[in-house]
Amino acid sequence: MAIRSQSRYFGSLLGGGFSVDFCPTVTHGHFDSGLASKLAFAGLWLAIASMCGFIFFYIDVLKEDINNQVLTKMKNITFSNFPTTGSDTLKSPVVRAEKPIAHLTALAADFQNTSSRLLFEHTKGHAFNMSDMKYDAAGYLVIPTNGVYFIYAQVTFKWSQGSFNLPHQFSATILRKNNLYPKPEKLLKSCVRPPAKVDDFLTTSTYQAGAFQLDAEDKIYAEVPKNLLTHISVNEYETYFGAFLLEPSTLE
């Protein structure tokens, strides 16, 4: 006696329908229900795989469209999209400063021990001064405009056994000079004491920094005791002096 069992699976994918007809026929014996289940399960996974393939294809198309839009916008970007100052285009803010700034390093090659005021290098190496901040031959950093300035200085001293008597402290001072005060005004001072026990060679540094309200034509400078002048390091990364404008004054 022939037994026929028919199972039909209907699915729909991407707007188009398809059907799979599983019709195992057994002419002798019993119908294999396990085989029908396996075939139906395989058809289901085929439909899922097809749907996943469509999704990945759609994502690739979308990514390509976005990339094309980005490339089109980048091609339309020109140097005219960026702000310029005069004939200078895309210049580094380090090279072109809008606020007065100066960084002086080491000691000038023609430095002479005639005064306790230090003469710094202002054009070579890492030294520079910009936006009307001037450094004159007498060792004064001249303030160009009223405002709040950040001032800093580091002086490094080197001592060796037998060079001179070790002082009880090393010090450096930043002062301001102008026409309103008869004597220079101390702004900052830093002192450091040598250790109780030292080897044959000693290197020590003083550092000071602060913010001050300064006026145009004020002169600031650094000085050290005269007996320490010849023992100052001339390395630009160890001895330096500088100032820059934080906030211009709104008062006339």
C-alpha cells in the first residue's frame, strides 16, 4: 500500500515569493517524519541566510554613498575657507603671536659682570620676543601695553670644590623699574639653600613666577648677587627669563 505525505513550506524574500515542496513518498513502509523536519529546517535557514545577504549588500551600498558625499565635500574645500591675516595664510600661532610675549635664554655672549642685572640672549636658540615686546641692551624687558602679565625666571647655579666659598643660599630676583618709583620694585624672589653635605660639584636652581598688573613702558629684569654671577649656567634650558600678556587692561 502506497503512503504519500506532502509538506509544503512557503516563504517570502525581498518582495518575491518562492515555495519549496517537500514530498517524500514511501511506497513500501512508513513515512520518515524526521527527514521532513530536517528539510523544513534547512529551508528556514536558507531563507535567513538570504535575508542576511540582502542586509549586508544594503549596508555596503549605503557606505559607498556616504564616502562619495564626503569626498565631494572635501574637493570643495579650499584655502579660502580658512581665515587669513593680511598676506599670511595658515601661519602657526607660535610664529605669529597676537599678544606681547618674550622668552629669553641663557646669558648673552657679551655678558659682563659689571652689574648684578642679568643680560639674556633674545634672538638665538629658543629665545624670541614678539608683538612689540622689546629687550634692550641694558637688560630690560620693556612692557608695550597695560595689562596683566605672567612673569617667570629660572637661574641655575653651578658650584665646584675650590671655585669659591659655598654661599649659605643662592637667590635670584625679578624687579620692575619705571618713572613712577624712584627705586626698582621687587616683584618676585626665590632662594635655595645648598644641602648640608655636598660633593665636589653642585648644581642648584631658583625659580619664581607670578601674574602682575604692569603698565606700558615698565621695565622688568632679573638680577642675582654679584658674587654668584660667574657661576650661572649658560645653558638655555637651565637659565631663562620671560613674560607674556594674560589680559590687556580695559582702563585708559
